[in-house]
Amino acid sequence: MASYGLPYIGHGIQFLTNFSGLMDSLRRKDTIFTIINFGKRMHFVTDYKSIRKIWAHPSFDFKDFAFQSEANLSGLETEEELRASGVGSATLAQYAHTMRGDEELNQLAVRFTKALNEAVEENHSVLHKDGMLSEMDLREFCSMIVFFAAGRSLYGKHWLEGVNVREATRQYALFDSDAPAIVAGLPKFLVRKGRRARDYLVKHVLLPVIQKGCVGGHPYISTYLQDLKRAYENVPDGDIKVASRLMGLLFAINTNTINMLFWCFLARIHLADESLRQDLEKEMNQAMEAHPNSYLDCKREMPLMNSVIIEAFRLHGDPNSFRIVEKDCVVSGLAGGKDLAFRKGDSVFLLSTYDQMQDIPGSDGNSRDVFDGRRWIEHTSNSELNKALLPVPPNQVLAPFGGGKHLCPGRFFALLEMHLVVAFCFKNYEFDLENVNGAVLPPKVVELSAPINQPKVPMMVKFAIEEDNDLENVNGAVLP
């Protein structure tokens, strides 16, 4: 007989201050549990088989929440006004096919490679000081490159045109920090910095693209912009509203990719295994010198780098997805054979991180708590498996992009960014390791705010363009 989960009460402070600890303590009692938090019923599902059942169940969705969260992020509209525009995340999702086919990915790779080169050229004083060492927080370095290159390759030539890129990146970091709280509708006084940063980005970064046009932008973005502009063409301050509506997309494109690149770079810089660093650089150089015909050909020639990226996902990915119960329902056959009842309006958090990559042997006997860049080489070298987005064994769980009908539509672009930025920077930059050698890699924690762990403290590194790479031969370093 189906029953409602007996809720835990009185965990509000721990929910806000030590979510990872709260989940660990409750999960010792069961893999599915319910809490009453701030008057709201919240269900947490932490075993993967049950998660997949909920992904497939028609009673779980977040259409209403999607409108509300986008309204909160934009800061300009009520949920009702946003619905009335007729344009939303479902509109964007229908263009997702333009970012996943072989030919489409190859065109994206060419665009993104060009934008990477422009990121270095147009930010010469920060990212290329004529052989001199620059010092910067590693996440800021990752942010500058991704924020510029992703935006330029998707929004076109007017992205960050005439804007101080370092200042724009810092404003994005402030917005990024508060964005989950803004989405959740927390009181304005708690997210002042994030709201001010959002207003800066709307005015100085997004509005110029709206006014000048998405010239040279990707069809995925330019078509969506046309839909938005038509919806607001007769509305006062229409361009400002269109720019504000893009904040959710800006957050989706950048944050998780920046965080993943941070962990990939930190692991590579921090590696005590000098042979792995050398093998990575040798592999990437050989792949580039082979003049691959496409991005996918290039990716398949770099099994070691693919293994490093998967290992970073394993150790620092904290995959979670979210659903709202849209009508009363019973889901049968959950963990332990349970039939569990859910009420309309309940929140459901699906945390696959607990079943992620269990019982994995590492090279040289490395345990699962140690970063082992060669751990997945057997699978990433397999000519059949490496055609997959993430070539992992079929008996392992790795779901950083969610699942069901809300599987992340930008997942192919996110991995393309990681491959190309890592290859570009490893090939063209020297990193000073003195600041990070001996430091301990931060532990993985469970968070609801982001599927990839957010770095908690600055990690300062020194870097410079390698001496034999001037700006001319940086061009074309990733793809011919």
C-alpha cells in the first residue's frame, strides 16, 4: 500500500548551512526521505533506479517553476507577464538539435576555436603579456576565457565589444554566486550584490547585442532572439526586457562549464604524476598535428584527456535535478520495493551523486578518493565506447546533465567547450605550479545550488603564453 513519507522536521538551519552533512545523516536511514522545510514538503531521492523512474513519470515536471525562476532571474517581469510573451525555455529547447549533430558540432568547434583566439588577442594585457607571468585566481582565468569565447561563438561579433572583459567577468561571478538564491525568490536584501551585477550585465553586455544584432551568432541563439524581439516589439523598454530575459540562458551556458574547467585545470596543475602531465601534452600535440577533419575526430584522438575530464566529473560533479509534483500520484517499485505517494506542489530533488561511479579500480591501486587521470583510459580508448558523450562503463552511473525529457539540451556544447579550452590552454600556456603544489584538492560536497562543486577559496596561479607560441601560431592551435 502506498504511503506518504514520514517527514523530518526542524532541519531548516542545517539545510542552509550544511546541506551535505544533512544529506549524509538522513541517507544513513534511507535512500528516499522527506523533510518539511520552511513549511514546504521536500522529497530527496538518492538512488539512481528510483531517480530514473521519476524522470520517466508524467506527474513530475517543472513548467510552472521554470516560468517563475526565469521571471526571478530577469528581475523585470512577473510570471504572468512572462507567460503572456509566449516565449520561454520550451521555445529554446526546440532549437537544441542545432547543437548536437556531427556537422553542427564541427561548425561550433570552428566558431569556438576562433573565439578562443580572439579572447587572447583582445585581452592581451591580461591573458598574454609577451612572455611575462600573469597571476590570477584560477577560476577567474577559466571564467574570462569561457565567458568571452562561449559568448562570442554564440552571440556573435558584438559580444563584449568595447567592454572591459575582466570587469564583466567579475560582475558575472557576483551574479553567479547569488543566482540560485535569486531563482528561489529569496528577499532582495539577501541578494543585493547579485541583483546589481545582473543589472550591469543586462546594460553593458546583453543590451548592446540586442541593439546591434546577433551578427555572426549561432542560429540557436539568433533564432531565439528573433522570437523574443517579436514578442516585445511593441512593449515599452522592449530591448531591456529581451536582454533581461537572456540572464537565465547566460547562467546555463557559463556556470557549470566554468566550474568543471576549474577542476580540470586544478587537477592537471596539481598532479604529482609528472608522467601524466607529459603524456597529456604529448597526446594533445599529436592530435593537433594530425590535422583532424572534425572536432569529433580530434576528441577521439585524445582518450587520456577524455579520461581526465570524466575523472573530474566523478570527483567534483554533484549531479542533481529538480522536479515539481504537478498532480497527486503514486510511484511504485522505488528503492526497497516501496510504493510512495506524492502530493501536488511537493518539491522533489533527485541526487544521483550518491550512486555515481562506485567501486572503481584505479591505476596503480589508487582508491576512489584519489584523482586518477588514467582511471578511464580503457573505456575512452575503446573505439565503440568513445562515440558516447561520456564513455563510461555501462554498469556505472554518471549523469551530470540530468535525464528524462529535461536532459540538458546544451550538454554537447558544454563538453565541446571543455575539450577545446583544456586543449587550447594546455598547448599554449605555461602554468607556474609553485602556488598549488602541496595543497590538498578540496573535497567533494553535495550542493543544490550547482551540479558542479563551486570552489570555496581562491586558488592563485601564475601563467604565461609559452615562448614558442606567439599570437600568430596560437591561431589554429585546436582545429585546422
